[in-house]
Amino acid sequence: MPDSSVDAVSFVRALRGAGLCVGIEQSIAFARALSWLAPLDRRSAYLAGRSTLVVRRVDLATYDAVFDAFWLGQPRRQPTPQAPRHDPDKFRRTALMAYMATRPERDAKEVEVSEHQRAASPLEQLQRKDFGELTPEEHVALQDAMRRLRFQPARRRTRRRIFARRGDQTDLRRALREFAQRGVVPRLPRRRRKWKQRPVVVLADVSGSMELYSRLLLQFLHGLSHQLTRMETFVFGTRLTRITPALKLRNVDSALEEATSSIPDFGGGTRIAECLASFHREHALRVLRGGAVVLVVSDGWETGDAEDLGVQVARIRERCHRLVWLNPLMGRAGYHPAVQGMASALQHVDDFLPIHDLRSLVQLANHLSRLPSRRGSSRAHAPGRYR
């Protein structure tokens, strides 16, 4: 066969002249493949070109015709399809087709066009931007993005049984009722365990150290409360406040105004252990039922007794199905929970996850949908890193 370094370039030009979209990277890959073939025969050259130069199945016939005409001098009588630039209805602005569009004539000089757009889109930038660094315009765009998020926490199997065509147990009560009504039961009815959504309990920190995130997190909790049928929301700084009724208001502005007006310590100090102890005394017996999932949103800056915080977190862990601690500081590079409060609580946490940007909210939604059915199994965070 002729010299491959020269014929590779000529062959690529022949393919482009026939209407195939062949990029520069494909040409380099084809020339490199020919250099690796020793000895170089017709079959190997054909397969090398087919694997590197042909992208679409519809171009195989054109490739075969050009290969036979170029390497063997035996042209096939087969019509060549037009390039995408000649058909405006089917033209799509991909990188390779944009490259072909820069050559209105087959003999025109080739113009190199970048095949990848390296700049991130506005949505990608918004997904990675910390909540505390948002501009007012980005704040509005983030609210729209949060409204489109869907949370479906993992369900639990209750003791109650319901009718099911392929249940694991015979429904004798339904069978007797049908026999009394019809005098015959053609098929024994079945039943199975009923699946029910787990309750979600949120304990959110609204102290001064969380001020950059608090208002946006309240908007997130408002949308979450309207998606979940069983959700209780509490906020704390120096005292515990239940804001579940306020977040049930449909209008987000009215809900946030009602919630913030009912929080006397918004943006103040932090006494996490005392607030959790108040939660145990007044609400835990009522809300931590049915395998509840508890979400604690806080940076862990405790001004009280750090050891007491660990005790209170352990009490919550004993009474719920899953305890997830969401810390907005985890999104910062090199973060380490060095404060005593966070380090003390982390020993009793199932999942330690970030909540500082839109991506972290998406990860949280995915994590809640994949919670294990057994309590305390398959920890998603790695608390051993911080111990």
C-alpha cells in the first residue's frame, strides 16, 4: 500500500469531499492507527478508518464507496448523501457540523473550530455557587430551581395489610364477605403489608452564624413542607420554636413573614443542646413516631456544653429511624469540624452531608429516596474521618 502518512490526509479530504463530517481529532486518530499497524494491509486500513472516521450508521455506505475508490481505484455506483450544511431543515449546530459549515465549497480552505465549549452555563454556575454568595438575581433564579426539586423519602412497611392481587397472605375476612354475598369465592383474595411515607422532622439553626443561609433555607423548607404529607419543622437559636403551621401557608412570602415573626431569637446566639432538650420534653414523643427521619441543619457552633450536645443528639438517634446532619460549612475547601459541639454530635449522626448550594439539595433528595429500610445501617457519611 502507499505511504500512510500522506494517504491518510488525502483519504480524509476525500471523505469530506463526499459529504462526511470528519473532525481534526478523528483525522489524528486515524493517522495514529495507521502508524500502529504493521504490516499495513487493506483490511486493517479499512477497519482503522471505519472505527475512527465514521460516527453515524448512515455514513457507512459512503465510507465504503470512498474507500474502494481511493485505495483500490474501484468506485461503487452509489449516490452520495449531501452534507448537513446543504439541508437547512436537518441542520443542527453541533461542533463537527459547524466545522463543515465553514467550508461552503469543497475546495475552500479549512477553518479550525473548537469542538467543545469550556465555559459553564449560567445554570451550572448557579448549581455550584454557595448560598451565602448569591446576588439578588441569582437568589430569584435559585428559588425557581428549588421549586422544581422533588423529594420522595424512602417509605416504611407498616403492620397494616391491604388488598393486593399478588399479596403474600390470604385475606380470609374478604373471602368470607364475598362468600356471604355471592355464595361462592372463585379466587381467594390476597393482601400485603402497606407502605407508608416516613415522617420527616426538621430542626434548623437560625442563629447569627447561620444568618447567610437561614432565609434561603426557610424558603427551601417551605417548598419541602408542601411536598411531604408528614413533616414537622422547628427552628432554634437560644430557644426552640415550632413553625410548622406558618410553613403550611401556600404563599411563600406570607409563610416566611409569619415564620420569621414567630421566631424571637432569629439571628441571635446558639444553644443547641438546650433547644434539643426542649424538643425532647415537648415534642419528641409526638413527632418521632413511625420511623421518622430527622434532619438537623446547623453549623454546630455551640455556646453551651458540648458534651451535653452529644447526649441530646444521641437521644434523638435512639428514637428515630435516621439522623441526618446538614452542615453548610462542608462546602468549603478544607473544612474540618474542629469545634467541640460539632465533633461531639458527629459521633451519633448517621449521615453528615453538606447543604450550601443547589447541587447539595439534589444530593439530599437522592439520599432521602435511598434510605435503608433497617435502622442504623449503611452510613452515607464517613464520620470516622472526623473522629
